[in-house]
Amino acid sequence: MNLLDTLLRDEIARLGPMSFRRFMELALYHPELGYYERGAVQIGRAGDFFTSVSVGPLFGELLAFRFAGWLEALARDAGPVQIVEAGAHDGTLAADILGWLERQRPELFRNLDYCLIEPSPRRHELQRQRLQPFAAKVSWRSHLDKPSANSVTGVIFSNELLDAFPVHRLGWDARQRQWFEWAVAVEGGVLAWARLPLTSNLQEAALQSLSPALGGGDFSALAAVLPNGFTFEYNPEALTWWRTAAASLKHGWLMAFDYGLTAGELLRTERTRGTLRAYGGHRVSQDLLAQPGGQDLTAHVNFAALQAAGELVGLGTVGLVSQEHFLMSIAAEILPVPKAFGGWSEEQARQLRTLVHPNHLGRSFRVLTQARQTVSLSYALGGTLAKAPDPMDTA
Ligand SMILES: C[S@@+](CC[C@H](N)C(=O)[O-])C[C@H]1O[C@@H](n2cnc3c(N)ncnc32)[C@H](O)[C@@H]1O
């Protein structure tokens, strides 16, 4: 039994079964014992899972190429520009992006501010060390705050941030015809699943997040067909984060790269147990309660709800496409004139294959891009993406 396990049992003994959301918050973010705070290597070959960043620098370089195209045009019309990255982990992606911009777009690099959003003092320190060569370019904020509304002209983005926020896990009891919350209790000396009644506020907000899947239909029709035990995740923090980021954006693009579901996928009955899973040593597991703090926990992002939330506060949707589609549209611009990218090597071709291959990262990752345009521009914020068909429709 580890220290975090003991701490969880203590809290359950004092307060009763805890919501899975609280369990996940402590398992990932307890200030000393949480998975992301323990100081172990989590990402890459020696860790528990790969991200697009751990494949090599190409992912950041392709993003830098796309951002440069957007930001050079935006800077001409709207003045100084920013890139804001949240969930930057150890700062590798920021270093890849800044390194490419410094080499290939020195003028934009000089006029650019790169801001990292990082609540964890430990991660902040790791990022500071990693980004030492770019110290003059980089600043930090612990949170995207409301007071910073309308403060960003440029790009706000994250890679695998939203799927790492703690989620509520809700289940459907077909016999009682009611929703309940999956919670964590102690049974026979071990952490075990329990059911808690739902507050009406939580139920309303969680069901609201499914409404893009119902296309205006009502929940009573849904209740008649949902299998007993049907489970889904509700991620309030992702929605709040997206709304705050949208409010911070004066002019430019808001993007998320993540595992996630479209409106058409939210209620697929073959996914009756939801999307939460655990990663440890490059193995995926459904045993979410095992080794708290010792394995990653992650749930698919509800892209349809994010898209609706952004549109409600005035953003236009540029695209929701697979990572394969997003990166191949960049590669299609680079490959005919590799010099514009600084050359194209066999190693970069290898990295691209991993990033876009449907069995690696190409299909499971998706990219939501929204934009706000507040000054008249000589070009469209959507660029080439807006015209592209969404390959997920046929995926
Ligand atoms: C899966 S990792 C991100 C991986 C990284 N972006 C990459 O591409 O390799 C999730 C990160 O999000 C950070 N995080 C969690 N909550 C956050 C928040 N509210 N704001 C910013 N970062 C957060 C965690 O500390 C963790 O480093």
C-alpha cells in the first residue's frame, strides 16, 4: 500500500465514499504524491506513454510552421503576437517550437512572446531549466484568469492537457431509471467502486454536455434505450478552461490536440463503460483504482461540448479534424518546397509517419481549432483548414 493510498483511505473514513473526480484529482495532482508531481519520468520510452512530442521535434516544428503562417499575417494587421501553451509538461514542445522559429522565422521570433500556463511549481521549475536558451522570450502564468480577458492576440493551445483533467464518472441505472455517480469506497480493506446519488446541478450540467449528441432530442427518449450501467465522463474543468481561454483570446486561434469524441460518438452504445483508462509502463488498463499516483488516468475529451462552448462566447469553428488530417495538410505545403521548412530529412519522414499513422497517433488524436476575429484582416483566420473536408466522417 502506498502513501497516497493511505491518504485516500483516511479521507474516505472521515467523509464517506469520494467521487471519482476527487480520486482522480488526488491521484494525478496531490502536491507531493500525485502522478504528475512525484518527479518520475512519465512520458517517452522510459515512462508510461508516448505523446506526439516524445516522437521527436517534428511535431513542434510542424506546429511552428503553421503558427508562423498565421502569426506573421496577424502581426502585420494587429501588432505584437503571442503563443500561449498550457500543460507544457517539461517544456520540450515549447523548445521545439521556439527553436524552429528562431532558426527559420527570426523576425517573427524577435516580435513574439511565448507564455506557459503552469499551476505546478515543480513543473514550472522543470520548464524554466529546459527553456533557459529562450529565457528572454518566455513568461509564465499559473492560471488563465478571467482578469486576463481579451489579453491574447495570437494562438492559445494545448497538447494532451484536457484529457488529464479530473472527471466525474456517471452511470445509468436502467431499473431505477436514474443516473448515479461512480465513487470510491473501501471494501474488505481495498479501494472499491461505490454508487453515490447525483446532485441535481451536477446531473443537469453533465447531461447538458451530451446535448450535442442528441441534436435537439430529449433525454427521456435516450433513457428508454440506454443499457443498464451505461457510463460516461463529465469534465467540467475542460469546459471552464475552454471558456476562459476563449475569453482571453482577443484575436487569433484557440486549439486543443487530444483524444476525444465528436457529437456522433458521444453516446455510442458499444462504449458502455466510458473512455477512462489507466497507463503504466506503456500498458493500458481498466483498473482505474490500482496504484493511486503510480499510473496515469485519462478520459476522452468531449469535443462537441467544447466546440459549442467556444461558439457560445463568439468563437468560430475552423475545424475538428484528426491529427493525421491536420498534420498532412501542413506536410502538403512543406513537401513541394522543403527549403521553406529548412529542409526535410529521412528522420523527419519517419517521425511524420508515426504522428499521422492511423494505428499510432494519427486517428486517436484530434485537433479542435476555433478562432476569434476582431479586426478586419486581409486574410481568413480559417486558412486552408476551413476548406478541408473532415476525414473523421469517414474514419
Ligand atoms: C499529459 S501531460 C501533457 C503532455 C505534454 N503537453 C506533451 O505534449 O508532452 C498533462 C500536463 O498537464 C498539466 N496540467 C494539469 N492541469 C493543468 C492546468 N490547469 N493548467 C496547465 N497545466 C495543467 C500536468 O501537470 C501535466 O504536465
